[in-house]
Amino acid sequence: MKLRNVAIIAHVDHGKTTLVNQLLKCSDTLRENQKLQDRAMDSNDIERERGITILAKTTSVIYKDYKINILDTPGHADFGGEVERIMHMVDGCLLLVDAFEGTMPQTRFVLKKALEAHVKPVVIINKVDRPNANPVKAVDEVLQLFMELDAPEDFLDFKVAYTSALNGTSSLDPSLSTQKPGMSNIFDLIINEIPEPPVTQDGPLQVQVALLDYNDYVGRMGIGRVQRGKIKIGQSVTCSRIDGSTTNFKILKLIGYSGLNKIDIDECDAGDICAIAGLPDINVGETICELNNVDPLPLLHIDEPTLQMTFGTNTSPFAGKDGKFLTARQIEERLNKEKEKDVSLKVERVPNKENWIVSGRGELHLGILIENMRREGFEIEVSRPQVIIKEIDGVKMEPYEDLSIEVPNDYVGDVMTSLGSRDAELINMDANEINTKINYVIPSRGLIGFVTNFLTMTRGYGIIAHTYKEYRPVSKGKIGERQIGVLVATATGTSTPYALQHVEDRGVMFIGPGVEIYEGMIVGENKYDTDLSVNVCQTKNLTNQRAAAKDQTVVLKTPRKMSLEGCLDYINMDELVEITPKTYRMRKRILNDAERKKYEAKVRTLEGVTK
């Protein structure tokens, strides 16, 4: 059977996973009675809830006499490292672009990765049925992007198909009236335009690991394309390691892909993709070769983490009420297990403490790990995200990002003022009658906490996207710290309407009545830039005196609901987020009111001496 290996790349929410669904439905892969749920490739609960792809997924479909391996890639910048490595496993890609939105920041990022790997693109203009969609303009934008990225001349004459993945229709013409059910146009373009794998069927074995997977029975597995020869179960092989050393091991398990299923296979031929088990510490970029015939491929680039957070055991007074996994040993085992399958994650234990510094590619990357742990029954506390500062040639450097936003014209002033205070550099601005598109370069730490504010400022109508650009010298100034104070509880107990009525004028509350509170917990936002200690558990003193007028019913303002990501963005360096399976709370590091004030006074004194 002939082979094609293809990746699907696009900006977030341009329809990659939905298109894969349609390709599965329209191929000869599924049984006639097999039903396919929406976005079937997004198997993780969080992926399905948020509508994003977090980890790359591999599937294969049969069309005519071709086996087509399809890799559905993440669209978010935090998982861009996977896109880059996948390009070494495929020979072509389907570049999806929304017919209404056109090219977006992540479109540039993923296309750049494909061009660098010299992977041939086929352009799919998706969502042609959207109101105000302009497929012709979208194609022009794609061509402009190809030229800006210095694409090879033979790639500029790219083939284009037009689809509505949601409706399962496709066409080779931009007119909506030409859309017909089925994806045969896409399959024919893959077969005709994307070359077969440039591999050698005969000769000594050569497989490079591009992705990692984890199986509870066999541990870590390396996923890669067989570049040369054939790999078989039980075969003894040599692994050429990243540091130049070699390790001999035996192939314990081979996993191939068929439709949505992972299947055990006995062997895998050159050009095909499989997962390999047998070496517990196999890593991305390492090459599996014939026994004692070492011929490594060039090492793959792995994106370095740019953001870190401190994870710790839960030390709040309510620790142990909700969770099943509370101890340092259990948390460390879970973090190490995650590290086994996520090459972009780094975990380092803080000496003599029940804390770990966890480094990743961005807030979403770490936020999803936290959410997964919460759902699994862990209780942890985490600190505010911090960017990783590097020293390059004696100069302290920090990561910068390209930021693209699109906002209704009414909100442009507020957004630009906010970004100006975060050291963002305006690159260009393009306005029409309704919206304004603005591009910036901004320090990564300037984005911490900005997304939540941005959505509030634009009443949810703004669109924001950002991708890592480069390391630059550290910007001076206090960027990204919350400038407003908080309301901190002084008593442990249950919040009462009587107490909240007297406190809510001081700012915005995060809690309502009947909530369990402990001393040091953050219960609201102050009006001013200093923290304020408040008692939200106070009850009305009862007397035998009768009032002249009946007590009025207490009417409270609706508290501000904070999401988990919102809490992580919101806290400052002297604060933590306590996370349990049932809830999450913001708190001060030092819970006792008197001790905290002493510590703050000491810090202010030291800062005064330093100045």
C-alpha cells in the first residue's frame, strides 16, 4: 500500500480537528456502523471543553489504495514545539485558514516551521459558509504570508481547496455554491501534491524519536517515522543518545495507528509512523539504529521553557478536606510522570522543602497541568507565574512575544493605555469601520495577567493571540504586577450577609455569603493600591431590644467570579492559589494578619535602605 504522511496546521480554532473528523468519515477506514463524535481526535476532557488541541494526535486513514497518516497538531503557541518536531515526520501539510479571519499570528508561526523543514503545504480555506467570509481575500493573505516568510519559489504556486469542515463539504472553487458533500477533493490533493516519504526500504534500521507517549504498562514510548529499514518486535537495537553515548535495548512493543485506534503491530516498514517501547528513558531527538550500527540523524530542536511556577503541598487550614492526593511523595510522582511524556516540561525539587519549580512554555501549558491534577484528586498550592531570565554573554535576557489583537474601535484607547504600561512596543495598526487590528512586541511578563484584563476591557469582544519571538535584554520597570490591593480575611468561619454588607463598599467581592473562609484568604479587591484586612464572618449582635423598624433584607452585589487561570494571572508574588478537586482559593503566603504586617514593614524598611 502506498504511503502519505501529512500534518494539519493552523491558528487556534480554525477547524483542524473538525476537518480530521470529516477525513475519517469520508475515508474507507471506519466500519459502516461506527459512529464518530464531534472532534473525536480531542480525547482529553479539557480539550473537548475548551475546543483546543493540547497534544498532537496521530491517526491514519485508508483512501483508495493509499494509507494516509494524519497528524493533528496543536494550534496554541504554548505547544508550538510539538508542531516543529512533527515536521520531521511528514512530507507535506494542510495549512488551514479561516475564510473570515484570514491569516493570524499562529498561522505565521506554524507555516514558518513547515517552510523551515521544507514541508510542502496545501492550503485549505475553511469555514467558507461563515457570514461575511471572504475566501479570495484569505488566499491573498496566505500568498502575502508565503512571500514575507521567503518561501521557496516552487511553494508559491500552492494548491487551494475550500471547505466547510462543520458541514462536511469541499470544493476547488471559492464560490459557496460549488460546495459538495465529501472530502475527495482534499484526499486527491494529498495524493497528487504531497510526495511519498523519501525513505530507504532496505538497509540498516534508522528511526528518530520526534514525540513522546506514556503507557502505564510499558512506560515511556518514543514516536517517530522509520527512515530506513524495518523495525520488529523482539529486535535488539542500539539507541544513539543526545549526549553522544549509546544504549542497547530490545523492542518490547510496537504501536501503530488505524483510524482512532492505537493497535499492536509486529513490525513497521520505512516511511510509516509508530510508537516504540523498550527503553524507559528514551528522549526526543534520539535515533534508534540497527544493533551496533550507529548512524544518528541530526538532533531535533526542543523549545526551552519560558515560564515557571512553584508547586507545593497544600498548607492552608482547609488542607485535606477535598483531595485524595496530598503528600509531597504523591505530588512529586505525578509531576515526574507528566515530565515523562512532555518534553517541554521541566521539574526541579526545591532543596529541603515540599516545593517544586515547574517550568513550561506558557501559562496555558502549566494551567492545563494544574487543571488535570485538580481533576485527578490532587491538592496543591501554586505561585504566580514568572518568566525565566537567562544570562547570555553576561547580559540578563528575558523572553519577548509577538502580540496581535483585534478589538472594536470603542475599546482601542483603553487597550493601548494598558499595553503601554506593560512596555509593549507598537509595530503596526490597521483600522476599519468596526474593528482595529494592532500588532505589538511585548515582554512575556507583560502578558501575565493581561488576558483576563483584556477580555474585561473589551466586554469579551476582543481577539488576542501571541507567539514567542526571541530573548532580549531585561526591560526595566515593574511590569505585570497587579497595581491594586486586595481585601484579606482576618477571621476563620463562614461569610455572613451582615459582614459582607459592610465590606462590599470597600471594593469588589470575590465571595458571597455562606462560604467557608480562613484567615489570610483573599476575599475581594480593594479600591486602592494597598491591601485591607476585613472581617467577613462577623455576625449581628443579638439583644432583647426590639427595633422601631423591622430589619431590612440584605441585598448584596453579585461577587466577581474568578476562573482558575484568572486567579493565577491575578495574584502577586506574596500570594498563592490553593487548588483542590472541588474549589480554588487565593490566599496570602503568610496567613496570620499580625505576622504578615510585620513582614511587610520589614520589607519596606529594607527597600528604603537599598534606595
